[in-house]
Amino acid sequence: MTDTRSSVLITVDELAGMLRADATPAPVLLDVRWTLTQPDGREDFASGHIPGARYVALDTELSDHSSDDPTRGRHPLPSADRFEATVRSWGVRAGTPVVVYDDVAGQGAARAWWMLRWAGHSDVRVLDGGWSAWRAADLPEETGLPQEADPAAASDSAGTSGAGGLFVIRPGSMPSLTADEAEALAGSGSGVLLDARAPERFEGRTEPLDPQAGHIPGALNAPAGGNTADGRFRSPAELAEYYRAVGGPSVAGTPDVTNPDGPAPPTIGAYCGSGVSASHTVLALASIGVEAALFPGSWSAWSNDTARPVATGTADDETVHPPQK
């Protein structure tokens, strides 16, 4: 894994400098404001956003609800062809730098970051601190409704000076897990599957959204809220300490000094409720040089499949309940 903090995160000062310098190609700015309780962020976008930003609707542009199969999860990935057309409509070309942001500690932005990276676009970073940090720095902003997607941008005839060729999707450029692979990883003994949800949902004490409460047997709880402080990602040292406490030295990107000749670092996977918070975990780990695979369907897919077991309790004292069928 070669990602470091500067390759996945950008500060408001760095972004402001890029915009002032009229860099070529100019970065495409994507505003991905979204929460579970307010999934449509257009109104907030209209009240203020970074100049030139384009609003991205997580529920429709970063998800595909064309099927009513609940085992795909609450935010299933769109098809490769559909997402390729969506990315092109944003004005993203092969050589275009992309900066994504939101107003909730990077959750929605991380989903867009992961999907662009999964699609093969490597030059994409998340604005650390997001919209709140931009406003706190008293930087320029504009108001108004989102730009409409540009269908012509999907054509190579559109052209953008200095921005490279037409974006062509390469699905699978970031590792991902199916439900079977997530189950195997959690039970392998040599891999680590991280659950990015809050402890009460992981332990099965409550479940406000999905049909069953609990977690994938063998998973470890690492709430995504631990990735940030005051809306910004924690320092590399703090993130390493956080993940070391959850899953051991290798999860934190450091070798096991007690066994330097031991096996290779474990495969690491992450899931949450529907593939949003876990994208934040994958991003946080990437910022300290650790690669993790995302289970996009996450708990919403798993808990809708009655053929799968469910665990409750803490990781150290879990009770595994057999499948319902």
C-alpha cells in the first residue's frame, strides 16, 4: 500500500491555493452532503458551497436502487456503465484531479472517494474538515442551486484542455468483498474484518435501520467516529494507535516487533450499515498506508439474508445465532 495522508486528504489551504493558482487541469469539486436523516443535501448546497463545486446525490449517483432485492443492501453499487456515465457527467476526465467534501466529517465524501478509486480514478482526495473547515477559514463561497449534470461531458468530443482523455472505468481498482468473502475473512483467524458502526449496533443492543441486530461473526468493532476529531481526520499517530488497539500492530500499519519473521500482514476488510461509514474507515487506513477492502453491501445486505448467521455481544464475548433458515 502506497497511499499516505497527502495522497488521500487535502487541507483547505492547499485547495484554496490550487484554486487561486488556476491550476491546469482545474480540479473538479464534488459536494456530497448526505446524512441518514437528510439524504438530499441540495438545500444546504444551495445555501452555500465552495465556488465551482457540483452537488452529488449519494442516494442516486453513488447508489443503484433499480432492484428491490434487499440482500444488495441499502446503498448498492451502480453498474460500471452507469457509474462511468455519471463520472463523465461531472466533468471528470482521465487526468482530472478531484476533491470531494461534505459537512459531516467526511462520511459522504469518503463514499465518493472510494467509488472513484474503485472505478480507477486515482487522483481524488477528500477535503479534510470539509465545508465547515472551508467556512472557518473565511474562504470564498457561493450560493445557488446545483449545476445540472452535463450529458455532453460523457462524449469524447466534449474535450477539456489539459485534462487528459475520456474517463474509462476500471472497476475493481480498489479491493472489495462479497458477503461470502467477508464471512470467510472474519472467520479466517489470519484476517481482520472491521465493523465501523457504533458499539450498540455492533453488539445488537439496538438496530434502527436493518431487520436484524448484531454483527458478522468474528468481526471487530472499530467505530468510524474514532477516525476524526472536531471534523478532521486524526493524526497518523493517533489513527495508528486507534487501530492497533482494535486489531493489533499490522492493522495499524506497523510490523509486529515481537515476531518480525512472522506471517505477512493480515487481509483487512471493513463494513458498516450500508457501505458509507466503512468507506471512511478505508480512507482513514489508507491515510496511514494500510489497504483495506470494503464490503459494499455491509450489514444491511447481511442482515436481510436469512441464510447467514448473526452474532451479538462484544467481540470478546459474542454469541453466534444460527441462520433463520
